[in-house]
Amino acid sequence: SSSAVPAVRTAGITKRFGAFTALSEVDLDLAPGEVHGLIGSNGAGKSTLIKVLCGAITPDEGTLTVAGDPVSFTLPAQAERAGITVIHQETQLFPDLSVADNVVVSRPNLRGPAGLGLRDRRADRAEAARLLESLGLTIDPGRLAGTLDLAEKKLLQVARALRSKPRLLILDEPTAALEARQARRITTLIRGLAADGLAILFVSHNLDEVLESCDRITALRDGRTVARLAGDQATPHLLAELVAGQQLANA
Ligand code: ADP
Ligand code: MG
């Protein structure tokens, strides 16, 4: 509920790139158990805000708190340790490794899937199978990740992200390029994770999908928050206007 301590809160986040202000005094409350939609046209600042939350960039001004405690990140690993995990739009999987290996290896990096050779494959497969099953995902842990369809790849990314037991899971355009039925597999999983108490920050260009899946919605335009509303107060028309940047009579 909104009276609970936010999982993650930003206050007055400002980020400049040279003379350009990409984010201006952004306040965001991400509550446990809620799916929070983040909308805005290209260049509005969504990815920059995500980068601040996940420790990829440091804001010029403003504060970040996790479960009420002030934090400051200079590395993504610090954000992850604090319980903030991001699923980037670009699918980061090892196509030639099994689903199970993709769940248990550390994130892809320049050195490749380090440490796999030392792992107990049977235990890994059992752990991956348990995790996939707990998420209601019927994906064979032995399949090669490269053979999965787009939605399954995204679901696999979610499964892997959950291994670090995040309190906030951020998904940047997880349904981009998916058909409606496939996208629904993602949003259904997201709703289930929120029901289990996670805070979710969900970025999407599909406003119908945002309306359907989000408890609260924040709209950014030119780096500023132009609206914060409850999902059940929003309409497709209102969201479209917010994204397009038109003047609103009653916003
Ligand atoms: P969105 O994800 O909403 O499309 P971004 O957060 O990616 O928007 O970008 C917001 C604005 O900040 C854009 O105008 C973009 O060009 C600018 N920007 C983002 N990152 C950088 C950077 N590293 N250097 C300079 N400008 C940047
Ligand atoms: Mg972006």
C-alpha cells in the first residue's frame, strides 16, 4: 500500500550531460507490491532514470533511498547488492548455453560465462528448474537459449534477474517487438511478481498495456515529471496526451 515504506524512492534527481539537462528534479516512489509504469516519448529521460536507479550513472543532484535508507551508487554491482536489478531492453543471454546455465551464470560480461566450468551442472539444472517452475514457466532447462522465442528469452531474463532476490525489478521495454499474446505472458508474470511483494518499474510504449498492468503511472517529458497517476485514474486518451506533450485542461 502507499503508506508502506517505499522499496525505492528518488527525490529531486537531476542529471545533466554537459549543458543539456536530461533529468530535472524527478521524484519517484516505488512501493513493494506495485507495478509502476514509466512512460514518455523518445528522449524523455526514461533510460537515464533507469541508469541512475541501477547505478550505471551518478546523478548531479537528488537522493535515492532503498527501504528508507539513503544510498549512493557508483557501480551497478552496488545497486544490485542493494536489491535493484534491471532487465535491459537488449536481450543479454548466451545463445549457445542451456536455459539452466543462463539462469545460474553471472551476467554476461566481456569475459564470457566465467566460472561455469567449476559448477555442479546437475545442481544448477535442478535450481534452474525449480526457479522456472516457481514462476509458472514451462521452459525446458536443457534447451539452448538461442532456440527460445522472443517472449521465452525475456522470461528467462526475468528468471535470471530473480536469482539476486531483488526488491525492485526494472524492466526497460520488455514487451517491445512481441505480439499481444506473447506480451501478455510478460505482463502476467510481472503482475505475479508484484503480488509476491516485489516493486516493479515497467517501461513500455504500449499505453494499453501500461493501463492494464500498472497500479501507478509516471509520465516524463523533457526530463520532467508531467504526471503521476493511479492506473485506475488513467485513460488511453490521457496517457497518449501526456506522451505527446499536449496541454491538458485537467491534468
Ligand atoms: P528515453 O529513454 O526516454 O528515450 P533517454 O534517457 O535515453 O530517453 O535520453 C534522454 C535525453 O538525454 C535524450 O535527449 C538523450 O539524447 C540524452 N542523453 C542520454 N544519455 C546521454 C549521454 N550519455 N550523453 C549525452 N546525452 C545523453
Ligand atoms: Mg530509452
